[in-house]
Amino acid sequence: MTITDHFSGKLSELDRQVVSYVPAGGNWRNLPIDFPSKRVKQIREGSTNGGGSRSTYYGRLAWDKPSYTINTYINRPGNGCFIHPEASRLITVREAARLQSFPDDVRFQGSMRARCKQVGNAVPPLLARAIGSTIPAGNVVDLFAGAGGFGLGLEMAGHDVLLSSDFDRSCIDTLETYAKGDVVLADMNRPTELKHLLERTRSATGELDLLVGGPPCQGFSTAGPCRIQDPRNRLVLAFLQFIEEVRPKRVLMENVVALRWRGGVFLTEFEKTLSELGYSVQTRILHAEGYGVPQLRRRLIVQAVRGEEPVWPVPTHQIRNPAFMKDQPGGSGPIATNTVRDAISDLPFSESRSLNQGTDYATEATSSLQMELRCRSNASPSGTCAAP
């Protein structure tokens, strides 16, 4: 199988200078004190004045560590740690997708910016698989699906995703290339579209076992300004309305950790209303690297169940930042954390000429993670699959 999306963001001349200075594992602190960039100067001044270290900005990945959080700005060096560990370029969309644990047969659609957003906003499929493995297999509806990471991980765990929905046309185009169930374009902030989505859900599922969703988090995320009036924040309540109408057996909501404090009013209302509807509700912060994802990514998960207490997956892999474990169930796992090398070392050193150009692997798979991501690893609840 050839791979696509092995294409990175274009670098300006100043960006190329950044790449030449920053070593593996380094960041903006490795740039000369007189580096001719207003942004770098602002970061340096902010750090000096106690505004945070911004330790991932202008960062270069290290082969033998997991990546830092993959966000939607993988096509820019100044918004995270997205410089390839060795090559003089940024990571490609495919490399970022690997770090998010997407299988290689998921081929993203849309513009470069659209694909960066799909990858950066996704729930890592391996994290979703771990959660899904603790839940009795059943039918699923995936709202705010994006590129489908949550639903894909649940399918790996043996669930049946009957319907996926998003308001973004490029996400829908991606889902239509591989999703097994219905794919519906809908904006849940629009009452008529919400009603149509409810009708499609009832038609597709009958009694719904599991409703999942990750309402947009931009108003709460620490990656940007906190705008409590951001209209996208109201989608948390639209999700709640959907639950009230459909009454699934179980609900999973995924969001940024900052929802706990920046969006506390929304989270409190969400949890309170679910309890009033008869659900047992628990909220946890899970570390993605604890479940095999080669990335330091913490996500807030709300789980609500009718008739029983929620069950949480125990980490299988080591957690690199125990100081931030919060309420992570089960502590740190015994297996070594997957690294950048484990994720992408079999991909070509040179990028493709375009997003859609196919390219061959550079080497045979050199890690169990690479073997898994080269195939559609949904053959069994354990996620195992044969070597390619």
C-alpha cells in the first residue's frame, strides 16, 4: 500500500533559519538572542516576565521521546513542536496522523489547512480504542466526528458506528472515504439541522447503545484566548439536547482539559443535567501516551451510564508526566511509552511533491506500532493485525 498526505507546510526564509538552529529536542531557546523575529522576541520577553516558558514553540521533535501535543498548526513552526527530528522541514500531515495513531489507510481530504485541522483536532484512535474496550460492544453515533478518530478507535474495540456527523465539508469528505456507517453533514447550532440529525439517528439505530462526541473546544483551549461567549461553546449544550432526545444507554464526551476551569459553567451544567436524566456520571483526565499513543496529550472525558457505574481503562504504557496525572485511573502502565521513532521512522525522509501523491514506505516496519498503523487494525477487540 502506498501512503498519501506525506507533505508538510512551506517554510519562509526566516523559518528555514529557525530549523537550522534548533537541534532535536530543542526549541526557541536555541535561537540566537538577536534572532530577527518579533514573535520570538515576544516569546522570550513573555518567558522572562513570568508569562510561561512556551517550551514547545519552534520546537524540534526528538526521536526517542513521544511527541508533544499535535494541534492544528502543524504547518507552522512557531505554534508547537513540529520540526522533524532530523530533516530540514516540518512534519508532514501523514507523520502528524501517525503521531495521533491514525492508520495509514485513512486518507484526509480538503486543503492543506483543512487536513491539518482534521489531524490536530482528532481524538487519537488508540485512546478511543482503550476506552471502547471497557464498554460492552454495541451501536454508536459519533457527533462532531471530525476525521473520525473517536469512531475509528471504537470500531477497533468491536463497536459498530452506524452514523457519523460533522458540520465541516472536508471532514465529511474524509469520512466518506472510509466510514462504514451513514455520514451526515449537519451544524448542530441550527435547529432544523439538529432536528434532521435526530431523525437520521433514530432511523439508523433504534435504541442507541453509545453516543460519543467532542464539541468544539476553541473557546476553552489553552492554545488560544478564552472566549466564554464563543458561539461554538454552546455546542456542548446542543450535545446535551441531543442526549435528552435520544436517551442512549451510555454517553462519552471528549474535550480539552481546560474545559474544567475555563468552561466550568458548561461542564457543570452538562454533568448536572445528565445526573438528573438518570445517568451515573464521572469525569476523568486521560493521558494518551498511557494507551499507546506516541504523543503527550491529555484529554478530558465525561462518561455517563444508565444503570451502572462507569468503568475506565487502565493504562498499558508508561506515562511520561506523572506530575500531571490528576485523576488518571490505574496509574502508569508497564510497557515503554511509544516514541516518535516508533511512529514515523519507516516513512520517507523526503516529503512528497503534493498532498495526494502516493509514496512508498522507506523501510520495513521497525516497531509494533508501525505494523499496526500500516493496516486497518479493527479485526478484533484487541486491535491486533497481521504484519503488512
